Amino acid sequence: MAPHDVWAEISLKEISHNIREIKRILAPGARLMAVVKANAYGHGVLEVTGQAISAGADALGVARISEAVQIRKGGFDAPILIFGHTPQALAPMLMDYDLTQSIWSRETAAVLSQTARSENAKIKVHINIDTGMGRLGIMPCDLTQPYSPGHISKDAVKTVEAIHRLHGLDIKGIYTHFAAADEADKRSTIRQFEIFNEFVERLKQEGIEFQLCHAANSAAILDMPETHLDMVRAGISIYGYYPSQSVNRDKIALRPALTLKSRIIHLKKVGAGFRVSYGGTEETLQPTAIATVSVGYADGYSRRLSSKGEMMIGGCLAPVIGRVCMDQTMLNVGHLPDVRVGDEVVVLGSHENSPIAADEIAKLLNTISYEVLTSISHRVARTYCR
């Protein structure tokens, strides 16, 4: 019996399986970056990093420098690209820990250049190009207008040229991020890719080339092999989930790696008309039994699942009754006569009879599996099956 009242079981075997499946369909020569930001999508960054590298990942992607430093302190020396912002005060750590920083403007590049020159060293960087995500990146053309070849902005080219001239920067790569590659209609993604390719070619004409050009996320890995370029960035697919219902699921067989479990800590028999949880928003219609389970919204089980979610006990589904609390959730188990205090409860995960995977919970919450997985809090113990 697990020594926890709520825990996540992560199969590292499934992580390896998913990475092998992804690598199997990559274009020849394309490297694989394993995106392990947000505590490896809730799965545990150090354990997943080790398994990903063992399974063949060539590089790692994170959102923040704190994540990258944690990986380095964990003993891993694979290349790490930071997608997000690193404050100037922390920039020396990029050199100390041999990290690669994304830049997306002349200003972000100049800050790093200044830091590197003060240390008489260099900072590795990748240049982020905004081809339609609207988040970070140098805009290579007017994205409000229909794209047609030959409309690359001279200012954008000059910006990259200026960055290229800065001392203290070791420019390793250039990349863009797709906004809608997981949709069935790929026209906007094709447009983004065409803009990116034309911009890279224009820079090449100016004598600026890159070791690594990358664009493909999990959805593009599956549906758009022409976008694989020198490297792909696999995130949600590593953890066993497809980016959406619209992507081709026939190319690779992904297997979810995480199961969130808890246990029953209290049982009570109640009569009809018994009100349950905060606000008394739900009452029993007939005599039944209520099981209190040791998991709540502080663990990552959303309060929006109140009176909507289901959990599994002994292979049978039991509905959530009343509001999800911070630390506990109540289930109506009147139809399960053999339940006992201490019984294991599957809160999230695949099951042979009735899947209650992150995708299914995401549908109830009108969100995506990414949010469901990354919401599993740090106070939930992680156990690993190798």
C-alpha cells in the first residue's frame, strides 16, 4: 500500500515508449527536444529528464531559468533552451550553468550582450521569430496582411543583423512557434511556416546562417513532417497525450504515463435529503453512502468538477457529490456495497473499463489536457515505475 493519501504514479517506461514512437516518425536528421517545463507537465522534471535523455532526446526545453538550473543541479548536461524571459540580474547564471536563452528583440539581445561582455564570456542564444503566435518574437512581416512571398520586412532583417553583430552572443539557432498546428485546418500553420522559411532564407542571403532551425511542436510532428527541419520540440506527446482530437492519431501510439490516485479516508451512510459539502449545493435523493476521498483542488483536482466529475473505485465509477473542497472530495458510493475505508481511488488515469484520462476531465472543464496535468500540485507525491 502506498504510504500516501494522494499520489501520482508515473510510468517511466511509457515516457520512453512515447519518445521512441515520436523519434520513429521524425524526418531524417531531425533532433528531438523534450519539453520538460512546468515540472515536466506535472510528471516530475528530474525523473522525466533522465528517462527522456536515455530514450534518445537530444535537448531539453524549459520556460524559466529556475527550471533549467534545477536540471543542471540534477546532474544533466544536455543542451537546455529557455523559452521565456530571464531577468538581467539572473543572466550570469546562463553562463554559469551553460544554458541557452531565447531572445526576441534587439533589447533582449543587448541585455545579454552586456552581461556576457562584462564577464568576458559568451551566452548561447536562439532567436525567436513571431510568425503568427503573437506572443514573443521578432515579426518578419506585417502579420495583419495576407502573406505573399517577397514581403519580408527590411527592419526585421536589420534587427537580426544588429543582433548578429553584438559581442558576447553565441547564436546557436532560430525558431518559431505554431499557434494552430493542432487544428484540422492547417492553412494558418502553413502560412507561418512559409514566412519562417522565407525569413531564414533572406537572412542566409545576408550571410547569416544558423546551426539549428526549428518550428514543429507535437501537433506538427504528427501532421506536418515538412516542418521537422533540424529539430522538433515535443511536449504533450511525450507524456502520452495527443495535442487535440484533430491530429492524426494513426501515426504513433501514445500511452499516458501518469495516474493520479487517492484513497477513501471516511465512509458514512446517509438518508435521503442529506446535503453534502460547502453550500449544500447537492442533496441525496435516496439513502446512500458517501465516501470522503483525500484529494481536493489544492492537489489539482479542479473545484469546477463539483457534482460533475467521477472517480474509479475497484474498476467502478463513482460520481462526485457536492463541491470539491481544498483537501477532500466526496463521492456517492451507494451503488458500491463493498467499498471500505483505505480503498484506492483512481482520480485521473486510463483504465481498461472506463477511461478517466486528462482528456476526459479536460472536456468537463472546457479546457485542455495540458492544464489538467500541470495543475497537479507539488504537494502530491510522485512515485515512479521504471
